[in-house]
Amino acid sequence: MKAAIISLGSISSKWIHEAMNKYFEKVDDINLKEIRVNITGNGMEITYKGKPLPQYDCIYAKGSFRYANILRSITKKLYKECYMPIKADMFSIGHDKLLTHIELEEHKIPMPTTYVTSTIDAAKDVLEEVVYPIVIKFPQGTQGKGVMFADSYSSASSLLDAMESLQQSVIIQEYVETGGADLRAIVVGDKVIAAMVRKAKLGEKRANIHAGGVGEAITLDSHTQKVAVDTAKVLGLDICAVDMLETIKGPVVIEINLSPGLQGVTNATNIDVAGKIAKFLYKKTKELKQVEEKPSAEDLVKEVKKKGGGKAQQVISNIEFRGERILLPNMVTKATRFNETDEYIIEAKKGELKIKKFM
């Protein structure tokens, strides 16, 4: 199988590229800055260094919020053609703190109380209602950049005055006292593969490694792991970092990162995070290829009819579940000619199900 990693060439991306080479037959390292998306009346074309992008079985596209639009465009075109761990619209949502908070709130993911206003004057009205200290954020930004703290109305108001010239919306959020520490969980698939507690340096409230924070390995309790995995799941992310704060009521999510740095968590935990990501990419790609190689339901129905003569035929297919109900594949309905107005005898036991028409 052939794979590619599309990135800005960070150390973390290089590590993942090297690890992917252990699993895939060939892995191309593609510079995101040299990708171009051509949109015409006849469709969308993606080129790299002026040539059409080759076909891959797996593509891991990642980059900072500044490249959200092109990452979304690339994924929109290629998501159905190969395995990609991040859905297209998540590059817009995941790189915007406001949109992320709205999405998480809809799915009841625990977060600090958050306020959003359309103007600076409206934001100052919020300042009269909150309990200090507070956090003021820009919707975009990584590595702790664009995150400010205010311990009084006057300091918060001064910050908003300074930000007014930037003509950006702001997010006001309650401050959760944690002693300058937060939790970072690396989620891959349905598991937290590594986690660390990040502690801010003296005089700094931001615990980010890039802001001078120090990471220490930690084993998260089952509830905190579930919050992290649920956060990734509701956002449609197979690979991401989830940043949380520990409160007396349990963990609250403050941010997600679609392209997390791996140096800090790897050094803190001694876990080969890049290797685990590469192995997961290979596993998911292999699963997708196996599904694609299965005969379609229509082909199986034709085969049943061809061999028919009233003799039962065996077919291999997936079964869809809706809550606690089992939905039989459409091919089964066509082959058996079952009708919802008829009555059936159902025999069920662990690992086996028999259904026949009641005569």
C-alpha cells in the first residue's frame, strides 16, 4: 500500500513519516506549501509541484490553522478516495476555538463557561458579570499564542481596548485554577495512547511546552480518558490532542489540536507516539482496502440467484446496528424476498441468527 503525509515538515511530521515507512510499501513526504488546488467547472484537481497528485491508499494531512482552508479543500477531494484520519470540515471547526466549543457543547462535552460577543463594547458588558480572573482568547492560534489572562475589570478592559484595532472577535472564558497545570491526551482511534500533565514555568499561566512548560507522564483515570476520546469522536477526528483542566467536578476540555507536537509528550512518557500513529494509519488503511475488495451487495444477490434453485447460499457481509436493533443488509431482503407485512419465525442465540417465513 502507498501512503503520503502532507505537512509543513515539522519534527513531529518527520517522525511520523519515518514510522510510516515501517508499515507501508512507500510513503511520500509532501510539503503542504507546494500543494495547489485547482477548482474548475469540471471539478477539483490537486497538484504538487505543478504535477497531479499521485493516487494513495492513505494520506495524513496536517498543518497549522493558517492552512485550514487548503487542508479542508484537499481532504474534501480525497477523503472518499483513500483513508484520511481527519474529516474535511474539521479543519475549519477544529482550528477555530469558538466553533470547536459550539460543537462540543452540542454533544455535552464538559468545558469552562465561555462567552462570545460581536463587538468590544458588548464584551465589556460581559466583564461586569464575570468572576475574576478570566481568560481572553482569539478564536485562532496554537501553542498558547493568543491566550491572555486578566485578574480584574480594569486589566481585562485594557486588553480589549488594545485588541480592538485587530478587528477580531474574542472569546471570554472562566479561569480554572489548577496551579498552572493542564492535561494533554493524545487520542488515536478510540484510545488515549499517551498523556502528560503540563506545568507552566514560574510566572507563566500557560502550561504549553512552547511557552516554557514542562511535561510529566501521567496515567489518566477512565473517566478522563473517556472525555478525551468522546471529544475526538464527536469532532470526527481519528488523531488529535485534547487539552483538559482538572476541576473538582471532573475534567473540562479547553482545546483540541489537529496537529499536535510530539516531542514533548514523547520525551515525557517515553512512548513512541509517532510509531503508534503510523501503526494505526496502516491498520485503518488495510481495513478500508479489505472493505473495498469485498463484492458489492448487488453482486452477491446476483450470485445467489444464479446458484439458486431454492438452495441456501452463504454470503459474507457487514450488519448495521441502530441502537439495539439489527438491520439486515439490503441484499438479504432481495434474496429472501422478505416482506414487512408477513410474519417470521426467529431463532436467536449467541453468535447465530435464523429467520424463516411463518407459513
